Amino acid sequence: MTTIKQGDGKFYVGEDEQHPLAEITFQEKDHLVVDHTYVSEELRGQGMAAKLVEKVVGYARDEQKKIDPKCDYTEKKLKETPEYHDVLLEND
């Protein structure tokens, strides 16, 4: 089982926060601006990006914040998953 760890403005997989095997990064303001998702070749095809999005969604709920997705993958995942709509920041 792969452990997702919390770092500085990110959730990541791997021993080294500076060189993760997978990560989702965000800026924390009055909401979370998710700006990047990365999964190494080693972990691709295992649903790791989806697990990282799930982790940041849980964090947003715990912190009572919305997510403003600037990363294409995160935006698509949030919009296509009805269970995540409660944390999606709607921009007009």
C-alpha cells in the first residue's frame, strides 16, 4: 500500500518531499488553489492521481475550504465526480 504524506503545500508519495514519486500541489488561501498533479512512470496506471485528488478533497473538507482547480486533471476529476462538487469553487 502506498502512503500519501502531507508536505508543505502538497500531498506526495515517496521518501523525499523534494523528489516525490507522485504529488498534488496547492496554494492555501481562503480556498485551495490546486495547481499541479504529477505521477511518475513507476506509479502510473495505479489510480494514484485520483487518490491524490481524493486526499486534497478530504483536506479541503476538514479545513472547510473550497478548491479552485488550476490543474487540468484535478479540474476534470472534480467536475466529473458528483461527490466532490461540495468542495468545488465555482468561478463566475
